[in-house]
Amino acid sequence: MLIASTSEVYGKSQKFPFSEEDDLVIGPPDKGRWSYACSKAIDEFLALAYWREKKLPAIVVRLFNTVGPRQTGQYGMVVPTFVRQAMAGETLTVFGDGRQSRCFGWVGDVVQAMIALVKNPNGPGKVFNVGSDEEITILELAERVKRVTSSESRIGLIPYHQAYESGFEDMSRRIPDLSRIRHLIGYQPTKTLDEILLAIAVPLRDRFPVSHVDEHVSRHQLEASTD
């Protein structure tokens, strides 16, 4: 059994990078933002309990912002939202001051990691961070997306209280310690953030003909980035 958990469970912890053995610091229940993290943490508790008591081979993976082509921004995913906005010539909407940071994992790396963990006899009963440890602030991400897509879009800052409910709390950083998964299966991210952004942008070129990706990158390189 593979439990797809989330980096959200680390909550407001200020110990960076996040390690699987760290305490989880969840915010108060009157902040609805933490309900998702709590529900995932309960999944983890139950899965690991079944492993201890019933020997059900359960593995927990805490995913750190998995991204890739054809992902939508419907549920607030920042990378596809920024790429679409940049290629459409719209304002890139950054919530808060943009100093919050994230790490974005390539979907191909994440899927291969999960397959390898399921096949490894030493995986059950453990929690693994999965993703990339290439950290970037959201404001820097917006600038990077503009550069990669050669977009002239502006960047707009939207206060949290306008985007969410009053008193919204965010995680200042999300960076994983990947030591455990590297030790067990030799995990290593294969794409840089720029390569990931190109792979997401390329399939959208026909949808936004007025936009174009970096002219210094050949068509062959762009198509190869989606392999």
C-alpha cells in the first residue's frame, strides 16, 4: 500500500530542510488551511499502525509540489498557473509578498521513485520525502517563468487576505531532506527547474500563438525536454 501524503504535514516547522523524523507543527483548527495537512497525517498514522500490527506492507511518501505537462491550475497549482498566465500575456498573480519558497519535483522522477519504493523490500513501514530540493521563492519563480517563456507579462502581488480567508497562514519554506530516499533507492532529480518549466510550456505553444518560448532554445531541445 502506497500512501500519497504531502509536505503540508510539516506545517509551521522552522527546522529546515524537513526530515521524515521531524516533529509536525500543525496550526490551530480555526485556520481551515491546516485541515488538509491533518487529514494526510491521519492517513500516515493509520498506514503505519497497520504495518506494525498487521504487517500490511505500507509505505508513506510525502510529495513536495509535483509538477509536469498537462497539469492544470484549477486547485491552486502555482507552476501551471504562472506558465499559462505568462504565455497568455496575463499578469502573474503572486500571493503574499512572494518570499515564501517551494521546491518543485518533476512528475517523471516522482513516479519512478514511487515504483522503486514499492518494489524495494526495505520500503514498508517508512516515510519518504519525494521531490526536488532545488528551492526557489514564488516571486523568483514568477521571474523565471517570464524568462523561460520570453513573456512580457507583469507580476502582481495579491495580499493573502484578498486571496484567502482573513488570518490565512502559510508555510514560509518547504524544502525536503532527501537523504533517506537517496540512501534506499539512489533517488536523484533528473531535471532542473528551467527544464521542468520548458516541458510544461512547450505543449501550450499552439494554444497561445502570440507567446513564444525562449528563442535561444532550439525546437529540438524543446521537444526533447518533454521526453
